[in-house]
Amino acid sequence: MELSNQAGAVGKRWDFCASGYDGIVQEELQSQAAVWQSILLAQAPQKQGSLLDIGTGPGFFSILMAQAGWDVTGVDCSAAMVETAAENAKKAGVRARFLQKDIHALDFPDHSFDYLVSRNVTWILYDPEKAFAEWRRVLKPGGRLLYFDANWYYRRSEAERQAIARDEEEYRKTYGPPVDTYSGDAATEASFQETLFFHSHSRPEWDRTHLGPLGFTHIRITPRLNEQVYTPPYKLLFRSIPLFMVQADV
């Protein structure tokens, strides 16, 4: 499908991240798959059904849920990510569909999916109200949205900025430089950064106040999952960046 200019800028940026990010996901498939799968299944609205993985990246959530018997579709604005996800699903021996789409403007019919999941994706939205309204549209009545994210670029205070810098320095001393998945040019990165709505909005406070007016119900926010889902290196690196979980129903 043809992407908007903003979605194209986001997709191009993540094209340059596909290989590096895939390396991280391959490690997670070996070490963290069971942890993540148990969380996804525990929060699911039913035992099996149709699932949409928003911003699938290399297909981590799609693979885990296909293994659990769900009918999985993964979408991403990056063509390279879609290709990588398809290859990973094939290697894992699972069936899933992967499509390049603007996650703000899906072309699925209304009420197409029982369950929408996403990880580390909502921070890249350029129009979050439009995106969340679209996700609600494609959810079936009784369906559920579940996503995980953090304030990856937004720093709420100088104290928080300093804490993150200390964590990274300690990480460097213990494990070496953090992995940088980006392999593109500075102009592409700058264009991507210009699209980021959440570059200046604190979360999950924004989610708590906006999801209800967008039509979601039974909104539940878990403010921190770091200790549950990260390996020891990432527990250190992201110690001061809480990974939150949001559940919302239709």
C-alpha cells in the first residue's frame, strides 16, 4: 500500500534498523520467549482467535502468538521489517501474514480482530489519537488492545536524565557499549525524529486520559514491567526507563 509522507519517513528509518533489531529479537526468542508469551496469553480476551500485531518489527509477538494457536497478522510501515518477520516466522515453523501498512490508517474492515498487541511502537506515532481510533475500529466487540512501551526519548526531569546517563555508564563498564540498531544516514533519522508526537508528552499519563474518550473501556495500566521481562543487562540499561503495559477493551 502507499504510505503517507510521515509513515514513509518512519518506515524508511526502521528499514535501516531491521537487521540490528532482528539480532535483539533472535536473542529474545532464545531467552525471553516464554516470559513474553505467558504475559500475552494471560491478558488475552479469549484462548484463541484473530490477532493483529501492530508494528510487528521482526515478528517477535507474531511468532509467539502463532505458536499458541492464534490466527496472526503482523503489520509494519517498514518493508524490511515485514520481510524479516516473514523469514523469522518461516524459520520458527509458524504461519502468519505480514503486511506493510501505515499503522495510523489500516485498510482492514471494521471488527476484524479479537486481540491487538504491540511492543515499543506507540512512541513512534505521529498522530496517536488517529492511530488508537483506528485500532479500536478494527477490534471486534469484546476485543482487547494490549501494548507495552516507555518514554524512550522524552525526559520528564533533569534528575531522570541524569539517572538514565548513570545507568548507561554502569552498563558500559559491565557489558560494553549498548547495541545501536540504526545503520542509516543522519537525514533519515532527523526526518523520523520530527514525526514523534510523544517526544514531548509524558506516559502513561497521556494514555490514561486519552483512551477513554477514544472509546476504550476497562483501561488498566501497569506502570513497570522491567523486572519481569528484561534480561540482567537490560534491567540495568533501562533501570530508570519504566516499561509500562496498557490494557483496554472494546
